[in-house]
Amino acid sequence: MNLYLIVTIIFFILSIIGMYGIFEKAGEKGWKILVPFYNWYIWLGIIRKPLWWYIFLLVPFINVFVILLMIVEVLKSFKKHGLLDQALGVLFPFFYLPYLAFSPKEHYFDPSKQPPVHKSAVREWVDAIIFAVIAASIIRIFLIEAYTIPTSSMEKTLLVGDYLFVSKVSFGPKVPNTPLAFPFVHHTLPFTESSKSYLEWIKLPYYRFPGMADIKNMDVVVFNYPDGDTLSTKLQSNVSYYLLLRRYGRDVVWNDKQNFGDIIARPVDKRENFIKRCIGIPGDTIRIVDRVVYVNGKPEQNPGKRQFKYRMKTNGNPINKKNFEKLDITEEITPLPDDTYELTLSDEAIGKLKQYSNVISIEPVIIPKGIAEPNIFPFDTNYPWNVDNFGPVWVPKKGVTIPINMQNICFYKRIIGVFENNKLEITDGKIFINGKESNEYTFQMNYYWMMGDNRHNSADSRYWGFVPDDHVVGKAVFVWLSLDPNKTLLDGKIRWSKLLRIVK
């Protein structure tokens, strides 16, 4: 059984035992705490709170915050008004509630008969801030979180400067690996370059609560960067640490402090957040032929607003810069000889450009089959693939056993040795897993194939492979604000037509 689940069950039982005794001290039968839903009704009566609180107890994840408030009210019933007592009760109810229940020194006092407690202005503010932080943290961890789009890898579906909400409940919120962290920041403390915002004194194993749905093909997903377990403090996740190793070698990367800084490691939940479209789910086979993506032999369906590179030839008359802006062409435009431009276009922009009288032709830029790009997964000369001609590759599925050999181990080395925590060794053409020679492997997790809609400007699964299930953060659902980073407020910074839109 999962260690986290075992610990959770133990803590839950201890909390229930504590509430059993507290019910008894409050004059109620202890067994009532064991009756689902009815126990909340009795609990609200004990702390003398209105029954409309019950409505919020029925809302998933919001009820977690409400129960924390109810625990605080229980503490007040035992005249525990100190900030330290209330903090201990909220953080460690599995210890503090049994203490209140069974200590002969502790007595229940009906809240309606207690004199009002007067708090100083400072204490009122401290209490408000603490509970606001707790509430916001619960919402951020378990319900929904705000994100900003920093790069153009998802243009035109998502734009640089889009502010969106990501649903944690869609695929199920996961328990933080590092719960001891500075609130509301990701991995680095504010106003510092590399100071950790988290402590690793407590490390929790991966556990995901049930979600509303499984990840489907073409969902837009936020996830922790799979290559972000190790990184250079100078380059962060802008350049993969493993790409640096392939390019410069380990000795250079680890010893050249001026160019690479220190080499550090991060737990899963503190790795950089990426956002891409899920092209392949567990069990799918992905192949790219002349930039067309095939999923299980069929062209991808509803793939969003994709962009690709093209070469556009004109009759010598240049296209006005304002026309490019009207066509929403935001990527760099590169002039080439013979009145030709290389630029990134959506299907919509192509259709409009072809109507221009000075445009002679628009041809796609495609890297031919057989021309290998060195930084393309799986980084093996036996697979001369590139961004436009790639695969086939099978997306691993939990519980499926496959044969492994020297021809295909390059696809699964990182899964076996890093993501699933095995000791993988390859010696004299033989594969050893945890010291035992192996010719097959059973996957312990589901994996996904993620790609950006801006296909020629996206660092995605073509460059670093599969995304493990424990790296999935949530589903992008709604853009509430869109700001053009290249414009001022008076010059149209707010993209009014892009506000309040659903991510598709």
C-alpha cells in the first residue's frame, strides 16, 4: 500500500478518535462522529455555528478549509484562544484533538456561554492574514491556480502575456512533495536569484486525488518540466541540463561556474511549469511525417491553432509592417535573398497573405526525412529523426510490460532509472535493473506526449521525451486577462478581444 495512504489513514483515525472524545465531553454520543454527514451537523451544533456552513462542507476541497475553521472553533470551546494553540490544532489535529479529548485537565465550555474574547488590532490582523494564507494555499494546491504564459510555444492558442486559470480538480490535485514552502511562490524566494523557497525536511511521496476526468488527446495541460530535475543556476530551465551534457560534457558543465553557475536538483513539484497540448495519451503511438502528426495511424484531430515556419516569396514589393501586425504575425520575420521571407504563420494568416497582390508563393519549411537533429529524442544515431519527421514512438502505459533491448532502451532509460527510481545499468550489451539482468520492463506510471501548437518554436516531447503522470499539474481552462508585452497601456497593451476566453 502507498506509504502516503497509510500515513493518511493513521492520521485520519487519530483525528476521529480525538473528535469521539470531544463529542463526549460536549455532551453528545461519541459514536455520532462515525456517521458520515450527520457528524458535521452535530459538530456545527457543538461549536454553535449556523447550519448554512453545512453547504460549504459539501463542496469538494472548499470543505477542507471549512473543517480547518471548525477545528479552530473546537479549540475555542476549550478556551484555546492563543495563536500557537490554534496553529498547532490546524497543523496537527491528529495529535492535538486526542489530547483535548482525553486529557483530564482540558474541559469543554459551551461557546454560547463564554464571555467574548477581546483581541488587539495586531492580533486581529495576524489571525486574518494567517487564515487568508491558509485558504488561498488550499485553493491553489487543490482547486485552481493562476499562471502566466511566458513564451510563444502555444501561439496562437495561448499568447505571451496571457493570464489563465489552471484547474487542479480536472485531473485530480496532487499532494505537494515539499509541503514546507514559502507561500505563493514556486521554487525561488522573491528578490533572490537562486535561494530555495522550500525546505526538504519533509518529503511526501507522490499521491494524486481522484479527478473529474482523465487526460484526453488534445487537452491543454500544465506540467512540471521533465528535464528540470537537474539544472544550471545560470540558465535555469531555459536550456535542458541534459542538452548541456550532450553538447559540452559533464566536466565542463559542472566546473565552468562563469557560464553555468552551480548545478542543482529540484523535487518534482518545484520544477518549472510548462504548458503544452497533450498529443498522445498512454498506449498511443505517435509519428510525424512531413510535420503532420499521426496518432495511432490517424492525423491528429482538433489540434488547436497551430503555427509552422514558411518561406514567402514576393514580387519585390515589400509588405508593410502594419499589415503583419493586422495579420497577428508576432514571431520574428527573417528576410532572405530573392525577395523571400521566412516567417511563422497560422492557417488563417496564410489564407489572408495569399490574397496580397505582391505575394507570389508561400511554401512550408520542412526538414526532410532522414536528416537527424542531434537534440531530438531519443538522442540515438539509430533514430535519425527531426522535428518534422519523427517516430514512430509508443507512449508508455501503467501496468504494460514490454521487451527491452539495446535497440529500444534509449526510449526508456530515463523512465526506468529516474522517473521510476530503479538502478539501471548497461554493461557489455546487457541491461541490468536493480542488479538483475532484464529483457522486459513493466511501467509503474502512465506517461504522456506533449507538443506546443507553435510547432517550429516549441521545446516539447520531441526534445525531451515523455511526461510522467506525477509531473502533471492541471488543465488550462480559462484566460481572464491578456496583455501584449510589446505595447504600452496607451498603445493597446490590453488585448480586449482575447479576454475571458476558454482554452481549447
